[in-house]
Amino acid sequence: MLGRSPAEVDHEGNYAKDNAVMNRGLAQAVVGCLCLTGEAPDVSRLRGFKAGSWQRTFRWLDSSGLTLYLLRRLHDLEATELLPPTILTRFERNATENRRRLDYIANEFASINRGFRHAGANFAVIKGFSLVPEFCPDAVLRAPSDLDYLVDKPSLPRAQRVLEEAGYRLQRFSDIEFKFGRPSSRIPTLSDNPYSRETDPLVELHLAFCKGNENRVLVDEPDFRLDQATSHAWQGLRFPVLKEEDAFVLQILHVFQHTLECWVKLCWLLEIGNFLRARSSDTQFWVRVDVRIREIPNLVEFAAIVLRLANTLFACPLPPVAANWTQCLRPPVRLWIENYGRKWAMEGHPFACLSLFSAAKLSHFLHREFIPDPKVRREITQRRLFPWKRPELPVVPTNTTGASFFMATQPQWQFVRQRLVFHLGSSLRYLVEIPRWRKLNRLSAPLQPPNTRTPTNNLGMDEK
């Protein structure tokens, strides 16, 4: 597929209509098929959708991480005949490709872990393979895009040296996060097949997780202690992971911060739902989690938001402690979840799915509730609605010729065009929605105790 645009790939490549507007009815039906109520879902709704509707929804399915979960659910229910034959063929091929990709990434993962140990780096595996089987029942259901590690500051140079010796190069970094990629002769594109062995993963080293410098939501960093890491086994490999309550808190932080950044991958909410269903009656675990979460101001609300989103989308059971967390939600946050949560979460990736008036930036109504300073709120609002950021250069080999480098930068400009469409449309959608958001808050205000009413200058846009 190198050098071909999504529109040029035929049904054998299955990216022919990836940039078309997704079929929202089909997307809703897919999410309904993956519900976690414990009862067999009604998957018959899929029967009415033709191959064209599926093709237009491929990109959403892949970017949401639900393709392989849906295929597994249909196999479990012996209902794959509900899919048009070409669509079933595509999904089965994705599953086969992803198994090969998983084998490759597992080998990379094992090699990096060995390197870290030999270098004396202090680390724990986070996300990814550490979620199997507690959050994700089978690693083949995920199409991992990166390998994530928590390291302490003294171990960072050692870990970086291991990655560089393995052929990785530092691509970008912040004060808390370092991302490494392996240079490749192939040209990266937005239409890359996420299941392909050729789509190399990133390796991310994390010193911390709270991005207060970026999103200006100031919260104390939970103390994820590497000296309390436990050993985790997967496919014959053993590696250190965070203790289970810390791993859960980390997933909450991860999803919440992506919520502030306008998009969450639906499979993350599904996997949290899987965990909740498996552990909902484990009282001792939830007591430990409750203690852990209440150590940090605002973390209770973050957890309540994430769990309510998972419940809204996938009908997963909520542990009794979640009801107590929900009581801590401030009224505007509760309003946002009830009026926008599902619609917002169903959006595709901002830069991967065509949606002229995307609801993605409606999460900024929520974001603003956690920024008490009006001046900072204005600054963040302007940055969210009218961003200007130079696109990142692709990683290319050092011996790349001028012509090859020119070809490698073409996806960059495709990305710029898609960003422009997304930002213009979603910012307009946000601005148009402000009157309704203000009205919702105004109508709910009489029901709120006086000391919890939302200030008038904290609705959508600050008054000047």
C-alpha cells in the first residue's frame, strides 16, 4: 500500500472508503454488540448494513480498536454470517495479520526487557501487555501502537542507551515522556494498516503521567512506586508491572487525560469495563483503590467520569464504591456526561476519520471545569479552538536521498490538511454549542445548592 492514498486502495486492501463519513448507525450497533451486561447482546442489528456502510466505517472501527473485539464476539455467538462476505474476509485477514504483528512486537518487547535488566534500569511495564488478561482477555484482540514503560529518573539514561543500541531513535520528548521510533525505509502514512507487521511500534518511557504543563489541570502525581512492582506473566515472559490498584489508577489517569485532549479510544473504555465486570464484587480490592484515589484531590472525579463513560457506552457493572465517587461530581460535569458523553466518545480519531463538524472539542466544556483560573481558561480555550502547531517530521533513515525525503514528507502535508478540516469544523461546532451548554447549566442551577452553582463566566467561553 506504499505511496497509495486511501481512496486508491480497492476492497482487497479494504481502505477504499476509509476517509468517507462513517455510518453512525452502524457504529452504534457495533458498540451495542459489545455491551457487558452479562446477557447475550442482540447482534442481529448488524444484518441490515451493506458492505458500503462497513467500508465507510472501517477507519472508525480500526481507530477505536473495536474491529477484533467485534470479530471475536461474533465468533463466540456463531453469528459471523451477519457480516457481508467481503467484510468478514477483511476482518479475518486483520486478525491473521495482527497475530503476526503481535509475534514481532512480543519479540521486540522481550528483547527490550532483557536489555533494561542487563543495564540495571529500574522499570515497570505499563498499559499494553500488562493489561492481559485483567483488562483485555487476549492480546490478539489489541493492535498495539507502542510499548510503554515507567522508569525512574536515574534509569532514564540507561534505558535510552538500550533503545539506541537496538536501533531506536528519540523522536520527541517532554519533561515526563520520551518517545522512541525505529527509522525505516518505508513511508509512514495516515492510512497505514494498524495490523501490519510493517507498522513499527513506538517505545515510550514515562517518568510521570500528569500533563499539567500541557492541559493546565493541576493535580498531584500519584506515587507509582517501582519498588512495589509485581511480576506478571504473559506468553512465557515475565516482567515487572505496577501493583493492581496502581495499574487501575493509571488507566483512569490515562483515559481522563485523553478525554481532555478531545478523544479516547473506545477499546480503552471497553477494557476498563471488562475489568469492572470481573472485579465488581472484589470488595477488598475496591477498598484499596478507594483509599488510593482519595489521596489525590480531583482524582475521585476523574475516576467517576471515566467509569461513567465506560458504563454509558458498554453498560458495564459499576462497583458500589463508584456510586460514592459519582456523588463527588460537580453539577456541570454531571451535565456534560449526561448530555454529551456518549456522542463525544463515539467520534472517530480527529485526524483519521472525516467528520466536518466533529463533536471532539465538546470535551473542552468538561476540561474548563478543572481550571479554576479564568485567565488560564481563556488561554486554554484559545489554544484548543485555534491551535497552531508545526507537524512532526517523519522518522527517516539518515542516508535518505532528497527525493525520498520529499516523498516521506507528503504524509505530513496530508496530515496538515486533515488537521485543518478537523480544527475548523470542530471549533465551529463547539462555538455553536455554547448557547445550549449555557442553557443546560442555567436550567439546572435552581436544583443546585447555592455554594455549588456554576459561575456565569465558566460556561463555554469566558466573558470579557
